[in-house]
Amino acid sequence: MKKRVLMIGMSPNIGGVESYIINLIRNIDREKYEFYFLHRGKIAYEEEVINLGGKIISTNVTRHNPIKYIKTMRKIFEKYKFDAIYYNTCDIMSMDMIMFGKKYGVPVRIIHSHSSYKIIPPNLLHRFTEKWCRKHLNDYATKLLACSKVAGDWMFAKNDYDIVNNGIKTENFVFDIRIRDEKRECLDIDGKYVVGFIGRLEEEKNPLFLIDIFAELYKKRDDAVLLVVGEGSLKSEMIQRANQHQVLHAVKFLGVRSDVNQLMNAMDCFLLPSLFEGLPFVLVEAQTNGLPCVVSEDVSRESNITGEIKFISRNELPEHWASVVSEVKLSHDRRKYVDIIREKQFDIKDIISSVDKYLCGM
């Protein structure tokens, strides 16, 4: 009989946590596990989740109606009798699913930290619940995991935890010169110096500063092009900022794409000036592809798997960032980096082996 796993953390938007979860489901033994998702509205990758055998449990109830919420959760947990709860999160302001799991006898209850930044609770109640959750982690969770040491230390403090790397299917990101030529021709960027950004266009990714950096880079070399892959609430402001800097013609907003691995082949440098990160998937992917990366010092140093990442303080002016970006050099052999990524156990096969062990309660 398949083990029933309640998977928590899949939001409507595609991001690092969502990428981690879908990669896991794509590659784990689905004859052994059956994954369930609780949600209101749609979730990221919903169609693929269902095609891969995932089960969607729809509910419109929220914590704002606590009596109805508790009754609904009781019915769900009593009906499905989960074998494990796998809670993937970037904050610890709530662990109610883990608590329900303990109450209704779910033997494996995992919390997995995917962030290294103290998200400020929006109000007094959230501050209180965050403090309470941190104090009672080991009372309700049976295992604590983190994507990096900095993410584990931040969320779990002095509690013991294990690290599970953000693994990828490395063969999908090996550099391919043929794909590079095809994508650069398709995007009309032949002969250009191509800087790439992939992520949500939200405050934590610092996308307006990204535009400021690129504007300074364009002053240094007018063959520069910026590829922006992703969507978010700051997109319109980014367009306005690019227009103010008179570089909008050199910025290509590509939206959410399913060919990210191919687009990386077309890039010459990857730029990530985030306000905070744990160990982002996109940096594992970029390094596997052999891309030099320029990132903020607020990104975990553990992300520098290949030695091709340059860290810069966000306090530095855009001109300094642009100088560093303009000076990075592409390796003559971008295909060699996949071996380094695999040696450091960032391949999805290594991650699946670890997660399988934890879901079985070992």
C-alpha cells in the first residue's frame, strides 16, 4: 500500500519551494508514495501534480473561522489517515498542520526550512505565534530539515536538523552550444552580452535594483541585454524604471517560462541582487550550466558550489555591481561544471534518497 503524504507549501506562484516540491514528485518512486495537497484556489503546477498522481483536497475554510477550521481539519485527517506530513516553509509563523498531524496520529511530521531571512510578523498575534512555534518545534515535529546551514540556523536556532540540498535534474542543465545558438537567434540577441535574471518580480528579489544595475552596465557596453524571466507585482515598476533609464529597449521581459534550462544556455552572466535567500534553486541550475553568477551578500555562501559566484554588498552602488558584471568571464568549457554539482550531491537522485529515508521515519 502506498504511503499517504500530506505535502504543505505549494502556493499558487512558482518559486523555490514550489520547484523543490515538483522536482521531488517528478522523481520519487510514485509506486511507494501518494501525495496530497490542501488548498484554496489553484496551486502551482496543479495540472502536472494531478498527472503525476497527486491528489488535491479543496477547502474554502480558513483560520479566521477557527471552529469550522478545526472541524474541517478533523474530518480530513480522519478520512485520509496520512502516514506523513511534509511541511515546506519560508517562515515559522504557523505549524498547525504539524500539530493536527500529531493529534490525529500521523507518525512522520517534517518541517523543512527554505529561507534564511527573518520575515517580520505583520502583527502582534503573528509575533506571538512565531515565538510559540519556535519554542515547541520538537514537541510536534519528528524531523527538522533545511536547504542550507544558514536556513536551518535561522529557523531552528539550537534545535538539531539535517540539511537536504536543493537538488536538480542535472542532465537538464548541462550547457549545449546548439541550444545557445538557437535561443539567441530566436530572441534576436546574437552578438549581445546577455545578463539573466530568473525569479519572482517581488520585493525580496530586489528587481528594481536589478534594473538600476543593468542601466549602469549598459553605459559601459551598449551590446548588453537583460533577460528577465518571471512575473510579479513589481513588473510594471520595473518597466517604468527601465524606461526612465532609457534601457527598456534592451530589457526583455519573458514572463514565466517552461524552458528556463534552455534560456540559461543563451546567457553570459546570471545576476541575483536578492534581499535574502536560503540556497536558491536557480543558482544551482545556473552553476550547473556553467554560468558565472553575481549575487548579493545576503545570499547564503553555501550557494557557491562551483566557485563561480561573486558576492557583492547591497550597499554598493549600481555602478560597482555593473563593473563586476562586465568583468566576469565565461569558462571555455561550461559543460564541466555538472560534474562538480554532482560530486557535491546536488543531483535530484541524491536528494530523493535522503527524502525517502525521512518520509519512512528514519
